[in-house]
Amino acid sequence: MGYPLMIALGGLSGFFIVPMNAILQHRGATLLSAVHSIAVQNFNQRISQCSPCSALTRCF
């Protein structure tokens, strides 16, 4: 039961992330170059991924 759920969750999250990345890069192109826009986006994604992990490890 776990594998189909993980596959479905990964597929559905791709439908959300890909269009959002396209919008961020399109809007960011007016303010920054494409390279800087992608760098800022990746930095924010890493921060959002690391924050829950660090909070979780502090609890245990």
C-alpha cells in the first residue's frame, strides 16, 4: 500500500511544482536573469526542505 501512495503523491506533486517553477522563472526573468532566478528558487526550495528536518531532529 505504501508504494502506490508514494508514487501517486510524487506524481501529483509534480503537477504542482512544475507549473509553479515555470511561473517563478517567467516572473523572475523580468527582475533577474534566468540563472539568478533559478538560483534563488533553488535556495528557497532547499531552505523549505531543511527547515522541517532540522525541527524534527531537535524534537528527538
